[in-house]
Amino acid sequence: MTTTSQLHRYLKVLGLEEKTLQVGEGTYRGIYATRPFRAGEDVFPKGEQQQPMASVLCHEERQERCGECLRLGNDSLQRCGGCRQVWYCGVGCQRRAWKEHHGVMCRGPLAELEMSGPSKTEGELVRRTMLALERPDDSRREWPGLEKEAFLRLDTHWEAQGSQERTEARALARWIMATRALGSSSTMGTTGSSEEEEEIMGHVFRLRSSAFAPADLQCFPYAAMSSYPARGALLNHSCRPTSVALWDGGNGQVVRVMEDMEVGEEMTLSYVDPCLNGPDRRKALGLQYHFTCECSRCLEEKEGETGVNGNGALTKKGIQEMSEMISKDDDLLNGLYMVWSREHFEDWRRETVQRVCRISRGEGSEVLFLVSRWVPGWTREFERALDDSEWEVALTYALLLLLIYLLIYPRRHPIVLLQWLTVCKCATQMARGMGREYDRGKILSLALRSLHLVQSSLPISLCEADPEVRELRRQVQGLAEDLDDLSTGS
Ligand SMILES: [Zn+2]
Ligand SMILES: [Zn+2]
Ligand SMILES: [Zn+2]
């Protein structure tokens, strides 16, 4: 278990302690803001500490991404001539991989021992983690040593592991012990003892409750597993998280603050998808992370105070809140008023609330009923409008979908921001095709606001490197200049 004093040291080595973050008092470990944070800021510094301690690309993805840095290959990946099972983006990645793990794994273990499915990926992650643990410390730098220590301090939850978990972990440990024997010419360091087996099982359990699945810019996981024991894994869980873990296009982890934060607030991540309903979230947290969540959202749900009650159905108060939330969101309202009149919008809002009331009373609804009821239909309408270049219709559906995402995810969750980006695209297209200058100005201001929200909160790689976003920014700026010219009468 990581203690408070160890967390202090991690933060100090990261250059963070006191300036920006501090560790909570008492036995409850956690990381707190010591200065205000703005939405879109990064919690940890950039640099070598962003890289995972160990990382494995799933077997099915091997011809798509570099096996070392996980970046997309674009047809230029080079296959390892030894095992012919791993692909790299270039010599740099291949050399690093060889030095750190592949030199041991290449011919023997990978080629000769076949394990299919996800357990092979897991087995490789455990093996690479062990190789990282065995690497000698660098006397000039504290970081790699500290990362190792952070990993070994992670809880194995040994007592809480069920018999199936133990059986799986034991099978993995035996596979690793066999690969170790194959990988070295002697059996040095390989005792094959039950102590060794238990030690490896401990690593399996530590990784199961701390490894991350890196995701691309659209928030789809890469089918890889990566471990960041002294970075993202230091943050506690909340079902109403303050921060989100993102990746820089490869396996470099970025932990980004989603809402403005006050001094003294705790930095948290959600270990499970926050769109799951309460019972599903708590079940997943119990099975994989071995704790009962008592975050503010879970407590409110148990009391029936938030949007959903313990069974996942919307409560009366939840409906009220949803209705109020829609009325208070300035950006969203401005967008909706642009495509609808205020009266039309108010009618729609009343009808929506009534519909929600009807649905939540009958049919034992889930919180995800919003998604299952409306999202597929709205998405179909949105796509049809896109195909027909009906930008006003497309914008309306993009805003409606945004509304649903806002009910499920925190305000600046990447899923929400990606939807804002869609709103921006539709608004830009609509403004371009419009003749009436007054409306064009309103639509354009929605596009500008959307682009600004996205740029200030999404990963840098998306905003700076994504050609689509660069092009969009150019278009929005071009439209804004046109409009300036018109309004000044030139
Ligand atoms: Zn690479
Ligand atoms: Zn190889
Ligand atoms: Zn919770």
C-alpha cells in the first residue's frame, strides 16, 4: 500500500510537491490541488515520466501500430526479423525494445510458447513489467527506481482474489516461469519455486487493478495495456472524476483536469466508464479494484438524490435536475436558440421532460435508456442530414446528441468535447451556406465557441497535429474575417 510519505516523494521527484499538488493528511492517501487548476490543464509534467513502465500491444493490432511506441504505422512498419511477430515504426523503437525487453522475448518465449487470446497480452505485460523491475537503477536519476517502488507498493488484494482469478494468475505465472527458462541459456535467477510463483501472481494482481488501456483521439482504446504506477495510478477513483487520462497518440500518458478546480480539491480519475449506471459501476469496481465506492455520486444515488436511484432509474429529482441543467447551460442554449426559436425550444424542453417522466415510470428503465431510446434515432437522422448536406438539420441533431452526452459525462469529458467538435463542423458548414448575414453571425459565434472549448480542453495532439482540426480552425477564421469585411462595409 502506498503510504503518504511515499506519495510525497513521488510528487517531489515529479517536481510537483507544494507548488501545485499535495498529499492528503492522515491515512487516506490522495492528491490534492494546492493552487487553482483550470479546465484543460495537465496534472503531471511532460517528459520521460509520461512513458509507461511497461506496455503491450494486443496481438490483433500488431500490424497496425508500432509494438514499442504504439503509434499508428501507416504502411511503414518494419517486422522483427527474429520472431517475425512484432512490427516497429523505425530503428529507434526497435533498438529500445530490443534493449529493454525484446532481446529476451524475441525468439524463445514468443515463438515457442503459444498462448492465445487476451491472456497472452496479459502474460507479456507481466513479463515486461518484471524486466523493468530487474533493470539496474540509474544512480544519476531517481525516476525509474521510484517508478519500480511505486509498482511494488500497489496492493495485490491477495485475500480478495477469487479462485478463478487465482487459477488464471497461476497459469500466467507458470507460463512466465517457463518463458524465463527459455529466454536465458542458464536457469540463473529461475528457481521455479512456489515463492517465485506467488511473487509473479502478485504482479498479475497489481497490474489487473492498475493498468490502463491507452485510447486514440476518438476515445477508442488501442487494444493495448500500459502501466503507469507513479502517474495515473496515483490518483484515487471517483464516479464523478475531476480528471481524465488521455494519450498523446502513442503510449505517453496525459492526465488532464476537466473542470476548474479550487485549492484543496482532490484530483480523481474514474477507473470505470462514468456512463455506466450505479450498480454496474460499483460491481465493476468491486470485481476489478476490490473496493466499495463511496464517492459523492454513489452516495447521492443511494439516497435517491441524483439523476438515478440505486436501480438506475431516473428519480423525480433527477428529472428536475436534468431540466434545470438544460436551462442553465449557456453554450448549449446559445446553440439551440440559434437553430430554434426560444418558444420552440421551451416546447421541446417541456416535451422532453414529459417523455423522460413517462419512460422512467414504466418499463424498469436504466439510466442508459437515454442512449438506447434516442441516440440511435438521432444519430441516423444526423448522418442522413450530413449525406444530404442539410446543415441546419445536422446541427440540430448534433446539439441534441450533445445534450445526452452532457447528461452522462462530465462537462469537459473527451466524449463531450468530440461532440462539440461535430457541432463546430456543422455550424461552420451552415454559416458558409447562409445568405442572411445576421443569422450567419450567430451560427459563426457558435462555431467559434465550440472550437474554443475543444481547443482549450482536448489533448494537444488532437488540436495541434490533427489536420482536420487545423483545417476547421482555418475555415472558421476565414468565415469570421469575411463577416468582419461585410459588417465594416468594405
Ligand atoms: Zn515506434
Ligand atoms: Zn522478435
Ligand atoms: Zn462512485
